[in-house]
Amino acid sequence: MPQNPIQFQPGMSLREFLDQFGTEPQCEAALRQARWPDGFVCPDCGAREHSTFVADDRQYWQCGACHNQHTLCSGTLFHATKLDLRTWFLAMYLVTQNKNCISALALRRQLGVSYRTAWRIKHKLLEAMAEREDRRQLQGVVVADDAYLGGVHAGKPGRGSENKVPFIAAVELTPEGHPLHVRFDPVPDLKGTTIRRWAERALDPGVHLVTDALASLGAAAVAVAAYGAIVVTPHKSSELAPFRWTNTFISNLKTAIRGTYHHFDWHKYARRYLAEAQYRVNRRFDLASLVPRLLHTCARTAPCPERWLRLAAVRTGAAA
């Protein structure tokens, strides 16, 4: 079997990572470039005139117009962090360069921090990924199917199980039928109104959408240019060619989650864990760029205090 060039691409080696981000000044320079590529811009008023000073070994930028003071990390995902940036950059490397997920426990061992700190880092990075991917709309031909996370406890099997979190897996295909982008979106249920709202948010209006013949999935038809339903019974959708890539990504996603996490609150945190997989899949063609791209996203993500992270609220109007 020939090698898959996507799977066998070199990515960013640990040596290359350390060469680029191995010191605190290198990390500070990278964050400064990601946040202010054309020089300082005041986050409050947009002015460029400024002065700088150092206090408590930390550099501050003071706006010449509104006179507000800002540090390199203030107003970003790294806001008020007590960790050095090298720890954050190493966490970004570990989260992005592994095809499978990395648990907070494994992150704790790799970073040399407490479990609570590792959990906080992990979920802040996942929130940045989720907010970035929330704005993505699939285009062209899209094949979608419903799937589930959880279900390890006794109860009703299949659709409608109280132990499972439903989600929609959608794959955007190229004209040649190859997968391009994906979305993994948790939904509260599979009712028609829920599916319609999902389609309006996740799909471009010009999409040609294909699903199985579950009646409620047909509610997405009003949000797209064309819609087709394929009757699956008596087969499984995985046995039908149109659903090949959708089921492949669902299988890979579940394998990664089950092989990494012993347990997490499916109902509370499914959005972030699905976004983690979605973020990596949609950037799989250039693994070497994942750390700089995640840094760019983190620099534009608003602060996420731990209290808010544990509420698992969905923030709208988030970062680029």
C-alpha cells in the first residue's frame, strides 16, 4: 500500500520547535509578532502612538491617546498567566503535533505542572480552537451524519439514549470526492428545529447537502441550495460509498477520544473535545504550521478564567 503523504509529512520536530521557541525571549517575540504584526495597536482605542516601560521585570505598552497600559499577554488567552510562555508554547506543541489527543494528566507530566494547571491550560487551548472553528462554514458538496459520544452506562441504546451526547459530523468534499474540511458539532437533540439551526450556522447557503433518510435531518434542506437523502436500511451507513469519509472521520475521532480520556463530562465539555479534533483535521495538510497558527488564534482569544471554563458556557463573537 502506498504511503499517505498527509500522514507521513514531517510536521514540526521537537528539535525544530526548541530552535524556534526554546527560550522565553523567542516566545515573547513570537507572541508580539502574532498579536501586533505591524507594531503596537492599542486594544482599547486603536491608536498606535505609545511608550514602553519595564516594571517588575515585565514590559508594558502605554497608549499615547487613552493612556491605558497593556502587557504582551493582557487581553489574550494568556491574560494574567503566572506561567512562563515557554510552558504555554510547549503545551501548544504537544496538543497539536499528536494525531491523537493528549490528556490533562499526560500534559501535567510533560509540562511539570500540577494537574489543575494542566487542565486549565488544556481547556484554554481547546476553547481557543472551538471559538476559531465555530466560524467555519462548509461549502460545496457536504455529507453529514449523526453520531454519539458516551453511552458507557446502562440505559436506552441508540438514538435517544440519556447517556449519550449526539453530534453531527459533516465532511466537505472536493470535486474529486476527497475530504477537505469537517465539522463536529454537539447538538442537544436530533429534532428538526435543532438540525435546521445547525445547518444555518455550519453550512454555506450554496451547499449541496447529503444525509441519510432520518426524517429530522431533512429539516436542513431549507438552509442549503440542494438536499438529498439516502435510504440506509437495511445497510449501515458505513457500508455505503457516499458516507465513506464521514464514517472514517467519526471512527478516527472516537478512537482518539477513547484511547486518551478515561472519562470526561460528555454533556459539559463535548464541544471542546470535538473542536480539538476538528481543529487538527482541518489543518492536517500542514502540520509544521500548527503551533504558529494556534498562537495566532490564542493572541486573538479573550481571557478564559477557570471559573468560566468549568461552566462550559458557549461564548459568541469570539476571536479570529
